[in-house]
Amino acid sequence: MTDWGEKSTADLMSRYVAKETGYGVPKEGWRICLAHEFKEKRKPFQAKDVSLTHIFEHVGLGIRYLKWWYKKTQVEKKAPFIDMFGAQPLRQIYGVPLGGIGGGTITRGWRGEFCRWQLNPGMYTYKTVTANQFTVCLRRGGQTVYQQVLSVERPPMLQGWNWGYCGEYAFYHALYPRAWTVYHLPGQNVTLTCRQVSPVIPHDYKDSSLPVAIFVWDIENKNDYDLDVSIMLTMVNGSGHKTDKGGGHWNEPFHLEKEGEAVSGVLLHHCPAVNPYTLSIAAREQVSHQTAFSPKGTCSSLWTDLITDGRLDSPTGSSPPTPKGEKVAAALAVGCSVAAQGHNSLEFCLAWDMPKIMFGSRERQHLRRYTRYFGMTGDVCPSLSHYALTHYKQWEQSIEEWQKPVLQDCSLPSWYKSALFNELYFVTDGGTVWTELPEDADVSGGLRSESGGLPAQPDVIKEYGRFAYLEGQEYRMYNTYDVHFYASFALIMLWPKLALSLQYDIAGSVVQQDSAERLHLMSGRYSPVKAKNVVPHDVGDPDDEPWQRVNAYLIHDTADWKDLNLKFVLQVYRDFHLTQDQQYLRDMWPICKAVMESELKFDLDGDGLIENSGYADQTYDGWTVTGPSAYCGGLWLASLCVMCKMATLLDNKEAYEHYQDLLDRGSAAFEKLLWNGMFSSWGNHSNSVMSDQCAGHWFLRASGLGEGEFKAFPVDNIRSALKTVYDLNVMSFAGGQMGAVNGMRPEGVTDRSSVQSDEVWIGVVYGLAATMIHEGMRSEGMRTAEGCYRTVWERLGMAFQTPEAYCEKGIYRSLAYMRPLSIWAMQLALDFSRF
């Protein structure tokens, strides 16, 4: 760990005054005192942040975007898929999200608030619901001696409750998918540890889909006398959305006995016209409840109810439907006795059931994955709660077994262990949907297996469902493929069946075409939405109809992009290498051939190397290059290399000779035109040093290639390029403490020639670090990645909302972004380096 790293870690806990370390809290993870305040406050990148020079360059784009934005927001009354005028402000509050994969998420902040909601698929509500709280009640000898809302806030509402817990006596610790909050109760000699558990378990495709979370409260009584302890959970029926006041919502108590275990709680039925759902709060023992209360006014009666005897009144029957304009909430209290100098624990379950979902177009219903196991009737919250409360210990055992080899590896720094697991939050909280494949679905694009294409319903999708996650919570497009290229390491390593399912969906869309013309905002030209034999940019907007209408992105014409097809080919072989799925390789081979042949139209000189004719590629928007470029040229050569490897595996000599010839000629052209002796220049009209210039080689290494018979680049060139990037883009930028800037001039000055060249892209940096590790530059790779982690998680307060980008000063862009999942490429590189 670097000296500056140690300081930033210590700063997060500097205001913690208690000595208690909590019950069973692990050493590794992200830890912060509840009284901490982040000093640096950044603003989101918006249209006004574009420099005058770049405004002149893109004035047409700006005018066209403004017209489109006005029509979308003011006429259609919909949210733009990218809103340059309404970026989310930075709220330095988020913690580990609740819930499994694809069933919706509820994010709980590190101070304990319920503050970010994604129950409607892909659509977020950024509201802190004040009444959603845990409260502790301590009783001795039949008298309540202490009752406190476990919140540092002092809100203007609910004044009948005791707010303002002192945050200096508590800390939060995150190690996804679990989190711990340790509360020392001042003057009471009692410590509470709340452990939050969600069923996010690698290689598990059942429990990982469940929309549930468990809260385990461990109570340590350091007194010489016994105590009775109650914990109360209050929950509003809703998510802070305007539908909370829509009327017709109601609550009811429930009790379920099954398999020798009883579970009791309250169901909160939320009844909007589209995507109705039920929330539930439940527990197993010594349970009491308040079915309904109004979360406005002082709420003194609920407070008094608990303080009287540590229990709630537990009325029978359901509450009446709410009138329009009113909200309703429920409460659940669980109690236990704790012996002098003893310990005891309490458990709660939070579950939600929205089995049938519709996206924004409301054209068809989709069934969430968990309905395969619990049904689609919309009344399974009791069963979900019962299952979670009786199985969470098995989940924790599986999670600990998965994480143990990394956490116990003394050669790995603590910051890396935190980053590796905590960045996984996006797998669930990336607007993620995981649905069953409809019986009438055809993902083949109409090209059947007997014609050399895909099966209509590939086995992996039939068995494991369809999976989609957003490019970012603010960049609302599902499975944005050029970004998934980086993020995909997390899926293929941890849930490989979901990674393959996604690939089949993309492959099916490759052969499809949509000849309907639309205006592309960058060029101002009309062109088809989707060309044949071109990988789509994305599979759709959740505010429309994903999978049915692809390419929600309309800035550029996808037919001109070079990197998407190449990234598909590279992922196909990488995925095969890691899974050894022979059927997958056979199914994908004809698709790979088709997209590679479509790329050949960009080999303008016939030298085996594709060229750019304007914007270099989609990934690096705005970097204008004509001719060949290091980025796309490198991806092209790497793709030719894996095509040679796949042809060999499939015993296709003719294809091997074809791609080997292209590779030989293209490699020679690449070295002649782009290699300058130290690094590959961004393009033939730019000698800027690009941090991501070795992306193609990175994927070769991750696929077990890159040397011997199957390589595309001289190893000495790669290592020279990586050393140059490290010296310039990393160590000559921000004192070497903020990762690698996208572009750097050879003289050590940041490249500001485009809107994005002076940005740091966290996900790209993690991929760069992985490449360094593959090439024996482990310390350099770790130092490079550490700068991003320290900046995002410890300096800027962006925990569990890692952005796409930040600049050295002032601004960031696109919070909660997909690409940083690429940190799992570092783990793959570390695993490879051990053999």
C-alpha cells in the first residue's frame, strides 16, 4: 500500500471515537465512520462543460441533440437515454444494494438510509424515504431505558421519534454482497452489529435471482445485568416515487408455517397501473407488528407503542386502500433477551415480488427469473421470506468460500480486495433484468441452424434465461456492447451461463437488419437503424422495448463502427477458452466469419489493416482519426489471431490460411504505420500516447494466446508501450495518484484535443492494469489501478456509483457505470500469473 493510500483509508475512519470493532466484521473491505464528510464535492459533466473549441467543432451535434432532447422530454414526456441537461448530482451516500440479480434492487446508504430504488426494470428513483428506519429499544427490569432511531439525521418530519444518533460512535463496512454497520450505544454499554446479506453467489442460478435481503442484528451486552432488546423496522409502501401517493395501496399481516419454521410479517401491496408489486418485512421469532401507520406528522403513537413494552400492538386484518395523495407505512418489531456480558441475535427479511414486468413501451410482459422457482402469481413474498430466513446461512457459507482465497492472499493489497468485490455491485444494481425466455421467442435472427446460423432457442438461454444490464444508470441502454467488452470479465468468471446467454442474444441480432431510417445526431445524416452483419451498439432502452428494438443509441451510425464486431469475435474465443463449451464455439463460428468479412470493407489499402475514415471508433467518442489507429488496428489484429485459433480448433484449414494471410500483412502494416519505437501512436496524424492502445493484446492474453504460434504483436513492443503508458499517462498525471489518463502528449502534457482525451476511464484503467500484470508488470499494474480506487472510493465519495470517467479536477461523467467491472480482468491475470 502506498503512503498516500494509507492516509486516504485512515481519513474515512478518523472521526470514529468508539473502540468497538463489531461482531464478526471482516478485516477487508470499504470502511467509513458514519460521521465522515467528504471534503471534495464534484459536479457532473454537462453540455455547459464543453470547451469553446469543442463547441465549434460539434455545433451541429449540439443543435440536433437539443431538438431531440426537447421532443423527448417535452412532447413525448419521456426520459432521454442520455440526458446532458439533467445529470444526476453527486450524492456521497450510497452503500451495498439489496437483492439478488435481475429482480430489482434497493440501495441502502452507508448511513443506513434507503435511498436508491430500481424496482421498475432499468428505471431509477433517487429518493431517500425518511420513514424507512431501524430503531432500537433497550429494556431492563420491565422498563425501557433507551430508545433511538439508528440514524444520524434530524429530519423535519416524524418529530415524535428520537433522531440524531451520534455518527462518531458507528461505522459502516462493505464487502459486497454483504455489509456491516456497527453501532455503539453511548452510555448503554451495548454494541449492535447489523449484517446485511443478499444472495449474490457465483455459479448459482437459482438463489442468486431472488429479490430478497436479510438483516442480522448481533447484540453484545457488556453490562453486568440482563437486557431485553427490540429492533423495529419501519417501511413505507413505495419507493419515494410519485406513485406512492397514487392511491389504492394497502397492507396486511401474514403468518406462514412450513417445514417446521414459522415466519410472520407485513405485506405492503403497491398497486400502480403498470408493474404492481408487493414489499414484505418479516421475521421468525418474537414478532409484533403495526399493519399500517401514516408516515407524516409526528408518528408519536407508534413510538409510544414500542417504548411501552418493546412490542407493537399487532392488529389483525388488512388496512383500507390509501386515498389518493396519502401514503401508508408498516412496522415490524423483533425482540430477544441478552444475558449480562452476553450476546444474542435477531433477523429480519426484506423481500419484494414483481413477477411480471413491462418495459416503457408496455408491449409485452416478461417473467423474472425467480418466477421459475416461486411462481408468477404475485403473492409469493411470504414464501420468499421463509426461504431467505431459512437459507441465508448457506448463502453466507458459499460467499465466504468464494471470497476466502482472495481475502487470505497476503500478496494482495487491501484496497484491491475491497475494489474487486465491491465493484460487483453493478451486476445487480446496473438496472439489471434477468427474465425467462418466452415460449414463442426466436433469438436466431431468422437464420436457422441448418442454414449455418443459430438455434431459435439456444439451450443456454432456455435453461438460464435472458440477461441484460445497463451501460450505466445515467446511460440507459441495455448490454452496450463496446462497454460490456470490458465489464464481461465479471460475468464470464462468476456467472458464465449468463455471459453466454448474452452472447447468443447479441449473435442473433447480428444477422438482423432494421432498414427504417433515422437521424444520427453526430453526422446529421439519415441511415438505417441496424445494418446486417454488424453487432448492435445495445439491445434497447428499458423505457422502450429491449430485445425487440436494438440500438437505442442514436449519436452515431453503428454501421461505421469498427470495434463492435471485433469485440464480439474476441469475446467469443475468450469465453470458449474459459468455459470450453464446444457447442458455443460451433454456433458462434459462422457469426464470427460474417462480422469479420463485413470488417474487410474498411481495409481500404488492401494491406490487411482496417482504417478509420473520421471518428476512430465508438468507444473513444470524438477522437477524430483518419487511416489506421492503434486501438481499432490492434483489435483487428487480435481478432484475426483468434480467428486463426478457432479455425484450427474447428479443423478449417481454408479459413486458417485466409485469416493468417490477413494477419501477416496487417501486422506488417501496423508496425510500419503506427509503431514509433516506443509505443503505437493513436493514429497516423497523432502521436499522443493512448492508455488503451494494447486492448487487443490484453484480450489475447486473457484467452491464453499472445505468444508462440498465436500472437499478433511483438512482445517487446507491447512491454515498451506499457512502460511508456505507465511513465506518461499514469506517473506524469496527477502525481501518479489518479490512474491513467486517456491521452497524454509525449512531452508529458495531458491531451485535450477531444472532449474525452483528458478523462480517466476507471474501467479502462482496470483493463490496462490487467494487461500490465499479464506482462510481468504487477507492481505497475497495481499502482495504476490503486489510483482509481483511492480517487473514487476514498476521495470523491463515489462508493457504489463508480462513474465512467473523471478529470483531474472538477467534474465526473456518468455515475454508476458498467465498465469498472473490468477489475475482474485483473483477477484473471493474477490467476494466470500463478501458473
